[in-house]
Amino acid sequence: MAIFKGAGVAIVTPFNSKNEVDYGKLGELIDYQIENGTDSIIICGTTGESSTLTEEEHLECIKFAVEKVNKRVPVIAGTGSNCTETAIRLSKEAEKCGADGLLLVTPYYNKATQNGLIAHFTAIAKSVSIPVILYNVPGRTGCNILPKTVAALVKNVDNIVGIKEASGSITQVAELMCLTEGKIDLYSGDDAMVVPVLSLGGIGVISVLSNVAPKETHDMVMKYLEGDIDGSRELQLKYLHLINALFCEVNPIPVKAALNLMGFNVGKPRLPLTEMEPANLERLRNELNRCNIKTVA
């Protein structure tokens, strides 16, 4: 059984004026997401600025999210690293905290061969008993999990059950589903490609857009899965320009800016990410307003 179907939010990590994690605000965001139909909370992913969280903060965010969600929806913890031992340690701790699943990004900077990826993901997955979703985003990591590698992992490691696919190649997604014979839970990792990925057997999205439009992103997926293809496509196209605005600078710069415009006050990104350029901020504000998302700032 899939960890979730629908739209999982790659939730931001809010910071206060002292650049510390704002757990009160994180709780507010979690409640907002669940109240508006989000199907899963993905904590400490790329959008959650996991790369600039200390290990203590990382684990505290996971623990907090699990406790705050309180079984209302699944919590998936980002525990990937370019160091296998670090990823194993984070994964074990996330399991102890009560996470329902793990999201494991490919090793970044040092990269890996395909055989290295198999060894890396196998070691992490076998260190825990909860299900694992692989995360393929070569545009950020410089490392691409090839379809044949995914197929080998799914065949040989029981708790590797899904993949968040953000390669940007619909051909690669098709090859992936062909080689795995569809025996993998496929999630779009790109908000602009939700409907195309669903058409190849996907069951959801792990989404940045969900931070600002949780109900609509949920509906985009569920309409498709329930047979309303036209309704799903309409939502995909309606929100396309907002999606583009949310990625006009490096994620999560724009989505944090969007949440601040909406009055959530999630703070600034941590360096080396900076605040949004004024022209791009105005573009983002205009797209939020066009999609009838209320701004207060």
C-alpha cells in the first residue's frame, strides 16, 4: 500500500528574526496544510532547507512534525545525504521519532556511479523498517538515478517503494515505469508536470505549490485519479504561471516569499540563499493575485 496518494507538501522550515527554527509557525503551517486537504507532510526536504539545518534541528523538526500531525496524515522525513553513514543515522532517528516514511535524495557534490547509488540506497533502506521514497533531482544534485537502477533497487530492496521524479524528462519517467512494470509508487517532483506524470501511472506529487495552494494541488491529483482528466488538466494549466513564478529563483526563495506575502511570516531563507529580487517578487505577487490567493503584504 502506498504511503500516500494525492498531494504531499514539501513544507518550508520557518525561521524567526534570530534565524532560529520557529516551531510555533511550523505548527501553524502544518495545521493549515491538513485543514486544506494536503495528503502528506514532507519535512526537511530541499524546500525545508535541510542543507542548512544542523543535525539537531533536522531531527527536532522531524520529531515536532510527527507529534503535531498526530497521525492525521503520513509524515515523510527527508533524511538523504551525500554521506551514506549520515543518511543512515538520520534515517534511524527519523524512524524512532515515528516518521511514516523517508525521502532519500541522491548523493550531491560527490555524486556516485549507478553501482554506487545501488549500494548507497540499499544500505540506508536496510538500516530501517519503514518505507523509502527515492528522490531524483539531477538539476540540483548533478546525479541522475537511471531507470534500470531504480528497477534493480525496487526488485531487491523490499522497503524501497517509491520515487519522487524531478529529472524533467518525461521519457525517463516512461522508461522507469516500463522497467519497473509499474511496481513503484511514482510521484511527480515537478509541479509543472503533475498531469503528465499521472498519465504514466503516477499517484501523486511532492509539491512546492502545495505550500500556497494546498487544496488546489490536492484536487489536481485526485481529479485525475478519480477519472476527471479535464478537471485535472484545467488546474494544471491554471496554476502553471504561478508554478513558474515559484521557481523563477532558486527554491525555496520564492515560496517563502509567497508565504510571507500571504501573511504567514515564515522569515528569510538561510544563507547562501537570499531574499527575492524586487522584480521577481512583484511577478510572484501578481500570479498569486491572479490565482485568487489573498496577499496581505
